[in-house]
Amino acid sequence: EVLLVESGGGTVQPGGSLRLSCTASGFSSDYSTADFREWGYYKQGPGRECRLAASINVNNVLWYTESVKGRFTITRDNAKSTVYLQMDNLKPEDTAMYFCAVHRGSLLIDHGRPCGTKSPWNDAYWGRGTRVTVSS
């Protein structure tokens, strides 16, 4: 079973920065990190839907939701099976739980269910989430 371990959340003031990381392990003989074509971070604020914030695919094609463009940067270290989300110029509206997810195909922008739960339409592996709070 694939395990995604996340770190890097916390509380910062507006304008501050955080770096989230997500490391994958537990690959079976049937597949490896190379089989996961897209890695991403989903955002779920209180009472909000689970939506993709940023992703990077096997060809290093990047995708960002409009609200984080120019402020967030997603990168991946294949040797470490780790993806990073650098979050700069954080705003109060960035406050949410952030969930790492990996998919052997493509991640859907709208998960359609609470982050971290299984969906037949978005068959991803999930981390347990890390909390980001932006407050003065």
C-alpha cells in the first residue's frame, strides 16, 4: 500500500511563507513511483469542497488554480519520491487543510468528496493532510 507522509504546515502571518512536503513510500512489486503520473496538493477549507490547488505531472507540466498562481510553486524530487509545495505571500484565504495526492493517471480538479476519501472518479492515493493557517 502506498503511504504518503506530509509535513510543513503551520501558522504564519499574511505575507509569510511555508513549504509543504510529501514523501511516498510502500510501493509494491507491481508499481513504483514512475507509475504515478501526477502529484498534487488539494485544498479544503472549512465547509468547502476539496479542490486541486497545484499539480505536477510526469512530464513536469505544472498546473495551478488561479488563486495561487504567482505565489505557490510545486516541484518534485524523483530520487526522494517527494513533492514540495512552496507557498509564498500567503493570504488569510489560503487557510485550509492541504492534502497530498498521487494518481497513476490524472488528478481531477474537483475531487467531489472530502479530501482524503476514496472516489471511483478520482482514484488517487492520499496523505492525511496538513493544516495551514494564515492569520495576523
